Amino acid sequence: MTEAIPPQLTAEETISRIRAQGGLVYLPHPLARGIPGRIAYSKLWSIASQVDIIEGHNARTPLGVDNRRACDFARRHGLAIAAGSDAHFPFEVGRAWTEMDEFRTPTEFLESLARARRHNCRKTSPLVSAGTVASIPLLWLFRRIRRRSR
């Protein structure tokens, strides 16, 4: 990827821009309830054929069943599954990760990911996740004030 993709595009437009740069389409925490900005379930079904990778194990997903649903969705659609900490704070790094062999191309990446070991050792406390969600309005206000002061 060499060009930034702006936020607030439709899923289809974002996918198109990723593909135009030779990238793979990765959906983080696609079925995690209570996560702002996640993709709508109906939209997920409509774009599944254009997706390469689903984050099936996310340490910040509040409900474990949502990670299981994401893995089931990925398997049903033949998509690769990844794991991630989704760390917002240093102490969250390494709570979940994907360990895979080296790769050089997007195709090799997907092949390596298919053989990868996913580690989902420790979930982040729901209180940390709730605190992050609660801070979103404050971050929005801070950014708005900062933009006006420029």
C-alpha cells in the first residue's frame, strides 16, 4: 500500500481502493457487539466474497461468543482467520496474536496465514474496553477544538 485511504468511504469503495493498490482486505472484529464503527451484519454478508481475512480472535471483543461467530463466519465463507490484541494501551499488547511463517507476496501471506498459529491467551478486561468507548466523545471534542484553533 502506497496511498492512504480516507475514512468514511463505503465498504465497497474502501475495498476497491485496497485492491487497486494490490492489498488484501482485512476486517477487524467484524461481529463484536459494542464496538463503535464496526461493519453492519447485513453489509458483512454482502461483501464477504470481496474479503480476504477476518479477525476471528480479538482480545478487546467484550463477548467471547462474538469471536466464535467471527471464526464461524470466516470458515463458512472460506476466509483466512487472524488474531490480534487490538491494543489501545501498552499493557494490552500481546493478549492475542498470529504467529506465521515468512512471506513475500500477498498470495504467500494468505498461504502462511492459513497455516498460522493463533494465540488468544488473555482477554482485556471489559472495564478497559468500556473506558475506551466512554472516552470517544471526549476525543471527538478534543479533535474538534484542536482543528478550530489551527
